[in-house]
Amino acid sequence: MVTSTRRRFLAQTGLAALTGPRFAAVVRALPATGPAGIQLYAVKDSLAADPAATLRRIREIGFREVEPAGLAGLKAREFRRLLDDSGLVAPSAHLDFSDPGAAFDQAHALGARYAASASLRALIPGAHPEGMTLEEAHHTAELANSLAEQARRAGLQYVYHNHNFEFAAQGGTIGYDVLLAQTDPALVQFEIDCGWMVVGGRNPVDYFRRYPQRFPLIHVKDFLRAPHSAAPTGAAAGYLGTELGHGMIDYRPIFAAAEKAGLRHYFDEQEGPFTRMSQLEAARAAFDYLRRIH
């Protein structure tokens, strides 16, 4: 798939409806679930340099919700004060589950309802770097069920966030489908990172239709198709992160399907490299795109 043309890639993976000539024919979908949010990893450098000024700027751009992934060296209560001062709220937070109790305390301090795992790979023995094996998927599902039960007792909702490695083919199935099948729907919910799912060769719309009420959160992320040799370390199969509206994904049909499936919050997030503009300028471009498609 790495050597396929962009058009062939989209056709093979069923993603043509998200891009190309059908773009103008897609019904505009208003994300009516709530205010626009941003994953703060997208502005991590600015946040590390000046947390208070960065959060104020995020609010000035127009975002009203954020999803922290690291707290710029601050304690959770200190970070919460900066959120309050900026007029922002954090309904969800990406947490380190090596100590679940500490993670849940942090979520409460931030005012989050959703306790999200950015990845559980560090807690799974034998994780394969090139893709989630079925054995890893089984272990991950068991761990997710356990964490979700602990989160429930702490008054929180656990959510699993994907990257692209969950979609590596494993003998006719994929790890992500194993996770959905082997986790308890009453306990475990999911945050689809739509950009990583598309890069993994799957269509988010299909999952919203097949598994309603399991995806309360999504990441809204875009990618450019680039030669594999030009991809920096960490880029998937030559895909380079870009500002929303400048890449290969049309989010109108994604939002339409997500809202029917029970979407509650959505967060812009951009992968690097940031070569055309700063992280905060990219955040502004993302907000403008979200406003245009409303």
C-alpha cells in the first residue's frame, strides 16, 4: 500500500467518499454536539514555553474545550487554574495508566469526565513495533476492561485512543476489531483518531455505523500523502501531518456519521512537522476549517 498512488489507495480502502470529486456533493454536516476542542499535544511546544499565554491564545482563537496530554510540568490543580482563568474546560484527558489511581486523581483535578489512554503499549509485554498482533490485541482488551472497571468505580469513563498500528492486517482480521469485540461495551468506550484510522486504511464512517454509542470522542486530524523516503521518523507510511482542510480527508461525512453514533466531543490535533506555520497558527487554521464546514 505504501507504493500505491493516492487515488488507488483511497479506492482500495473505501475512502474515496471522503476526498476527491464527490467533495462538493457531500451534505455539509454541522458538528452540533458541542463547542470545538483541541488536543493540546498539537501545541505542545508553545504550551511548554508559556502555558498560561498558550491557553489564553487557544481561547482567543475560538476553542472552548481542550484535551490535555501532559501538563507542561505543572501539577493538575495548577493546570486546572490556568484552564479556568482562560475560560477553557477539559472534558477529557490523556493519562498515564502505569499508576491508575494517580491517573484518575489527575482527571478529577482537571475536571475531566473521560479518562483516555493515548496508548497502552508500554504496559503490554511483547508489543510489535510494526503493528498490533492478535496476541497484543487480546492483552490490550483485557487491560482496557480492567482499567475501565477501575475508572467506573472512580466515577470516570475510560476511553481507548487509537493510532495506526491497530489496523495492521493479522490473518484476515485487525487488532482494532478485536478490541471492539473483546471489551465490555458497558465499560470501555473509544476515541477514534480519524486521521490515524484513515492512514491505517480504514474508514471511520464504517465504524460509527457498525458500533453506535461506542465513540463519544474523536480526534480530527489531517495528513498529506508524501513519498516514503521523505517521511520523518514517526510518520506512517509516508504520510505527513498537515493543517485541517489542507490534506486528504473531508470531515463532513465523518461528522455526520459520528453524530448519529453518539459523538459528544471532538478535538483538533495535528501531527508534525510544522514547516509552513507555527503550532498556534495551525490551530487557527484548524478552527477556521471547522467553522467553514459547520
